[in-house]
Amino acid sequence: MATTLVKNNSGHEWTIPNSYGGGCLAFGDTVAVASDLAAVQAAFNAISKVTGKLEFTIARDADYPNAIQQLKQLFVSAELTGTGAQQTVAHGLGVVPTNVVITPTDMSPAPVGVFTVTEGVHDNVNVKVSVTLNKKYKIHAAP
């Protein structure tokens, strides 16, 4: 993996692309992005190493172990089986998902009651849901 540094010399805040988590890059600040120079420049709509007062440089990965990663755009789980209790499923999005959909994959009648989904409080690592015991489903999550 490559690391690219982006420094803001523009005199105002610059928006970090949503694909890298969003947010603002304040004047004078530098952010380390865990991606190659061409990909980072494309995400920032830059065509050269100095564009609109943004400066792009290549850095050694070892110098920036906490560089921001490009975020996944969509998580789709493998088929899961409900336990009737809350289940925690890692999504890999890097942020709290704002759109979570639980899709039943087993359309047979529930052994007791109906197919029920209760969402828990999702976080930047896991989706948390409770699904009817023994019912099959998939999780779809997006930032």
C-alpha cells in the first residue's frame, strides 16, 4: 500500500472526499491517505501535484501507520441465521452506516411468530441486529 500526504496551503478549509471519510482539512494541515498518488489526486479532483493550493507528496508507509483508508461504499454480508438475540456483524465501512437494510433470504414461514428484525445501535465497526430465531438473512449497509 502507498501513502500520499495532502497539505492544504489554500488559506481556507478544504473538503476531504467522502470516499476517505469526509470532513475538513484546515488551512496548513496535512492528512496522510493510505492510497497511491494517482488515486488520491483523482479523489480530490487534482490533475497535478499542486492543485488549487493542495500539495500532494508520496510518503513512506512506515512513517504514517494511521493513514486514513479509502472507505468501502457498500457492505453485503454472507447469509446469516437469526438467533433471536442481538448479533454483532463487522461491516468494514470505517464509519457508522447511515443506511442498513436486512433482507430475508429464507421465505418459509417462521416456526413461531413472524420474521422480525430489531436494529441495535450500529457503530463504525459493527452492525447490530436481532432477527427471528433460525431465519436466514443478509445485511446490506452503506455509509
